[in-house]
Amino acid sequence: MTDPILYRRQAAYNFWMTNKLYATCGQMSDAERKADRGAFFRSIHSTLNHLLFGDRIWMGRFTGRSHEHRGMGVDIYDDFGELEQAHRAMAAEIEAFAAGLTPEWLAGTLRWTNTTGTRTLERPRWLLVSHLFNHQTHHRGQITTLLSQSGLDIGVTDLPFMPDLGD
């Protein structure tokens, strides 16, 4: 089955990229971050909130720990500093979670009810942990595009060039 080292690497990458995102987004004014740019979640700020929303929902399902959210598409934090602090804490929580993954746990299934309470689903855990990281990559790509359109370059984002791989 799936080797947990893959998810440890993805968690480290998420931590690295979260720091890069916030460092770059911090160069913008609050109004610039919150401007509607035509993205699915409208603004950079709301897309960052959605990233945190997704992480919180899935980590809650994986760990049983409850995390505050207001529903899909609703900002959890209006204040950028609070959002950044919460997002960095979640990235660290994901790293700690990934450090404890085992092949046996990943081989199991997870049963959960969606956030609206209308559907109960069951899928392999390895698939859902993969989705957590895929979801992050998808929305970070949207944000890096919006940053680029605003004249800001986040820099290198390629996994093989992440510093301190420890290999």
C-alpha cells in the first residue's frame, strides 16, 4: 500500500509553500488581497481562507479534532494576521499528523458525513490523505497565478527544489 514517506514529504512541502505564500501575500495591502479578481473564491484572501477550510475539514475527519469553520466559501478570518497564524499552525499540525502515519492506518477506510450533513461517504484513507495535499496544490496554484497577475513572484514552487529534504 502507500508509503507514509510520501505524505511526510507532502506535509513538509505544504509547510514550505504556506510560508512562501504568506510572505508574498504580505507584500500586498489588505485591499489588494481582498479585491475580487474573478477567481473561484473571488480574492486571494478568500482563497487562502478556503485552503485553511479544506485543511481543517479533512484534518478533523482524520483526527477527530474539531476545527472552527463557517462553511464552504465563507471566510474563517477577516484579519490577514489571524489567518496567517491559523494557517501556519494548521501546516504544523499536518506535519505532525503525517509524521505519525502508518501503512496500516492508510490501508483502512474512513467514513464521514459531509459538512452539510446530507451525505455519508466512505473511501480509502490513503485516497483522502492524497486528496488533502492535491486540494492544497490546486488552490495554491490559483493563488500563485493571482499573485503573478499582480506583479508578485512567489519564486520556486517545485517539490524537488524544496530546501532541507533531509535525504
